[in-house]
Amino acid sequence: KHMKNQVFTTSNNLPVVLLAAAISGAPVLVGKIPAIVTYDTVPTVGPYETVVATEGVYEQPYTIAADVAAGDPLYLDGGEMGDADGDTTGVVFGHALEKLVFADGATGTCKVILPR
């Protein structure tokens, strides 16, 4: 017998309504679920409907206050990705897939894997 209550066969791409407009590639939290916006929100005046990806590896901008090792958690706070020093959400957005050296600059881009 087939399961009748399954809504999606995969949850990687989910249709959502966001609280604010967002562009493709932007990191967002859907509640406490880390996600990447896959399409610019429609319409440009709320409600802001789009699709988000909840799995994968993405090149994302960051701001750090100290060195970050590959595998360390990154947080999303106010739309900005960074280390635990600037976090106020307590939600791990993803993990750095490369070493980030503060002396090389507090901002840049890095590969981030979303948690599963």
C-alpha cells in the first residue's frame, strides 16, 4: 500500500512565503531551517512567494571576527553570514568548507554546506 500522507518526495526545494523580499542566492532562515533562495521573490510587494533550497553547497559572502576552520559552523544574523562572535540567532546556518583567515580580511566569500 502506498503512503497517502507524503507531501513531497524530496525536501530540497520547497515553496515558501518569506517575510521580506529576497533575491536568488540569498541565505534565509525559514523559521529555523537554513535555506538559499532559488528564485527572486514574487511579487515585489508581500506576500513574498519563492522556492528555497535546503540542501547543497553554496558560495556565500561572510563577515568573521576570528579565524574559521573548515567544518566550523557559520551563522546567519540579519542577512549576514558569519562566525559565532556576531551571532544572535543561535541557529547554525551551515558549515564552512574551507579555512577562513581573519588576517586575510574580515569579509569575503566561501563555500558553505547546509546542514542536513
